[in-house]
Amino acid sequence: MIIMKIFRYLIAIVAIVLSVEAFAEESPKYDKLYILDGYFFSEIPVDMSLLDGMISIQTANGAKAFGMTLKEPLPEEAKKYAIPKERIPEADIMLDMYNEQKGRMIRFSIGKEETIRTGDKFPRFTAQDIEGKTWNEADVAGKVMVLNCWFTGCGPCRAEMPELSEWKNEMPDVMFFSSTYEKPETARPVLERTGFNWIPLVNDTQFKEYIGANGYPMTIVVDKNGTVAQIEFGTSPLQREKLKQTINALR
């Protein structure tokens, strides 16, 4: 009798453990959560210049999110990146807090400094990659070129690298360059850890000038005639989607 009770107890323990593991698989943890227009995201889905206000939200049990407002309605295409609230612990509580505190958000405005414009001819350049090879405009003549500027301390830069690497695999005919002003020994560990496969330019300050006060990362698409087709400061799912569409259209 005692053995049967112990057996049932062990079965119950196993069932609880399995249910907890299953719940964990269905409800992944997110490093950060953002709430925009009542939707949850693991990454801000739009250009940062559209943000209007922000407030930090935390429930009594420790669930956290950044609540944000936009200068215009959340684009419909951004909503496909939303996380179903069923996968987020205390989602309804955080949404209630978000709606209650909208009027008390810290207001801010992120402008853009015009350092380079679409329609401009991309300037002549000379740059050296991490292995010491020199590149210039002659190497990209007649080809689509994409330049991504980053530095090792930029979290969003590092986060987008695996996705950007997929672009090069999908579009081997495009010249993909990454550029950092940092030394090879500083850049190499990040490049290796993220598997970033774009041609890595280092010790490069000429492209850094285009950043201005706009912030990293910066991605520029140049068409086959050497004309700037698109510029994006910062990174978000929508920005990356539009960049990829532009690159594919120019190939």
C-alpha cells in the first residue's frame, strides 16, 4: 500500500515537471518586451524616429515591458511581428498598466541628420578589410552594393547580424560590406561569434561620417549605377524587410 502511494506520488511529480517544461517551450522568455498600440514585440518593429513616448512597466510579480507610443498609428505590416499575448505571462496586467499610464509617458523626439541622401552618387572610397585586402569603387562597378556600419558596443548591430548573413547567402551576386571604425582585433571576436559573413571593413572612418547624430547601425543600398537607393538608420523588422525588398528589386 505504501509502495503504491509512493509510486503515485512519483508519477504526479513527473507529470508536473513535464507540464512545466511544456509550458516553458510554449512560452519562451524574451530578453526585452515592448508594447506599441496594445501589441507586444520582442524588438521595436518600426523606425525609431516614429517613437513619441516611453514608460517602463513592471508588475508586482516582476514581469517587465517598455510601453511606447508612436507619432502615427502602428503600420499594419508591423503587426505581423507581434507576439501573441497568450505567450506572455501577465500580458493583460501589463496592457492595463500600459493603457493607464499612456498619459504619463516620457516624451521625446528622434530626428534625422541628413548626412547622405537617396539619389546621391555614392562617393569614391578606399577601404581595407580585416584580412588586409583593399577595396574601392572599381570593385563594385556594375553591381548592387550594400554597406552596413556598426561597432562592437552596439547591441542592435550585433542582433541583426545573423539575419543579414542570410541575405548574402541568398544573394551572392550582391556586394555586401560591413564597416567598423574599430581595429581588427576588436571586431574579429564579434564577427566570429555572430557568424557575420559580409566583407568586413575595419579601421574605417570615412563611412562613419555618414552616421552623424543618427546612431548605429546604418545600412545603405547602392544600385548598379552607383546611386544611393535607400538609407536606414537603426534597425527594425520593417526596416530590414524594406531593405531586402529594395536589394532584390535592384539585382
